[in-house]
Amino acid sequence: MRPIWFDKTDNSVNIIDQRKLPHKTVIEKLISVAQVITAIKDMYVRGAPLIGVTGAYGVYIAAKTVSDNCKDIKSYIDAECQKLKNARPTAINLIWAVEKVFQKLNFSANIEDIINTAKKEASAIAEEEVENCKKIGEYGLSLIEEISKKKNGKTANILTHCNAGRLACIEYGTATAPIYAAFDKGIDLHVWVDETRPLNQGARLTAYELEEKGVKHTVITDNAGGHLMQHSLVDIAIVGTDRTAYTGDVANKIGTYLKALAAKDNKIPFYVALPSSTFDWKIKDGIKDIPIEKRNSDEIRYVEGFCRGKIEKVAIMPQKSPAANYAFDVTPARLITGFITERGICKANKEAVLSLFPEKNRSKTYG
């Protein structure tokens, strides 16, 4: 089951509420832009590619909910698009996808044509992201094959952070795509899964995916990665990203920077897997210019788990102690071994990235 899909029986957009996984599978229908925004903000859906696709379908829902007495359809949908783009600040895919759908709309046409165009474009974006993730897996497979060969077929140990799997990316995932490709080819591998506090996307979602697939894995605390690297228990780290400067700086779930530092110190290759929709072609300095979302501190104050047949929330810190919940950090390009994209693997620098995407160089869309 994909984490988002279009239901042709009632022309609705359905999502899995990922807050409930792995304990319950809850499906929600999105029938208003307000619901789409809530789903994105409150992390019913999460992961940059999925957020983007959800935003794309949000434009379809905006068109579908235009009232009969609306005098300026373009202005109405544009205003709804601005709300969608502001739902979460860090993931560039959201802005990219919403704008891509909006730009396809012909506002001189009747409303039914506008609705159908929005639906068609949103669905095309979803399929494009699926295909891109598949290609990321095909290119990333070579890295794991090389490790397996060097180890004479012994277990290749891969470390991940957060969830950059199919639940974040419609299908295959980004960071997990090479893992699945290697597993399907019969390579002996094992994945170290960072729990990823405060919402435990690794422990809840990546582990859920890997267990479902049958991939050997072990959930670890967020701070165990360095220890494992020191003792030669990690062969490669592969993570995803929510926004990447074309110069090589990478914004990903908080804690990624620390993993990259540990990998550099222990000479462990550190790769970032991403589709082209996650590049920001205007930002040069990721640390300075990528907006970092600061979320509700209650996500740190409380932890949820499955207890006595239901999901329970419990407090884990003194009620009066302040908490700061930074959702992402930026890993500088110098710590990154390379990018795995749908067009191949490259170094994390401007020249290498633009060599894979020469049309961006020609159009001079970058900063």
C-alpha cells in the first residue's frame, strides 16, 4: 500500500496516518485544503517526496473545492497554494510540487478542465518520484555491491537515520532504495536503524519497512552510531534529505550532522540519496540559508507507544523544564562522500551536481 493514493471510486485523496504506525494502520481521506495542511503540519505524512506529492494533490483539492460563485478562480487557487507551500518550511519538494501543478493550470478553461489538469499533474508527479527512487536504488546498488565484494560476501552493514523509505517517498524510498535493490539481488546485508528522536521515525517506520521486506536490521539509539563506526561495525552510511543546496550542503532530520562527523572521523563513506526535486537551485550556503523548522516542544516532552492495546502518550521530562525542538540540521558538503540521484552518483559540490543536471547550468536558475 502506498502512503498516498487517488481513489477513482469517489475522486478522493487517501493517506496513511503515519503517526499511528507501526501499531495501527489508519487511512484518512483528504477532502479540503485545510485537511491537507493539517496532514502535512502534524505529520500524518512526512518525508520530502511524500510531502511534495501531498501538496500537489492539495492543488487538485483546491480546484475541486472552488465554489460556484467564485469570481476569480486563479486568485482563489493561488491563495490556497500559498497556504500549502507554507505548511512546512524546510522540505523544498513541497514548494516545487505545488508550483509545478499550479503552473500547468489553464485558467481560461472551465473549472472541470482545471480540476482534471491538476489531478493529472499531481498523479504524474507521484509517478515521477516513484521512478526516480527506483533509479536511485539502481545506482546506489553499486556501492553496496562494492562493499560486499571487498568483504568477500560477508555482511555489509549500512547505517540509516530517520525514515527515507517507501513511506516517505511513495515507493522504494531514497536511502532505502539501494538497500532494497541489494537485498533483492541476494547480497548479505544488515541495517543499523537510528531510532530518530523525538518522533522515532527510524524505530517506528524504517524498522517497520525493513521487517516487512525481510531485511536484517537492528534499531539503535541515536547516539550509538559513532561507537559502531569506531568498532568497524558500519561499512557505509546512507541518509535522505529534505532540502539540498546545489553546492552540496544537506538539510536532513536532526542528528544527521553528528553522524556525518563520526563517519568522517572513522573514514566511513557517507552518502545522501535524493531525487532532483529535493535540490534547491537558489541556495549556495545551506547552513546560512536553508530554513530550519522548529516544532512544538511537546514532541520532546512526551513519547508515544503501544500499551494495553492502544497508543498511549507519557511525559518523560519535568513539566516546567523548557525544551527546544529543532527538526533538522545541515550537514556541510565537506562531510559528504557523494550524492545518489536518479541520474547517477556524484560528489557533493556545485560542479559535480551541475554536470548531472546541465539544464540547470544553461538556464542559470541557480544562485
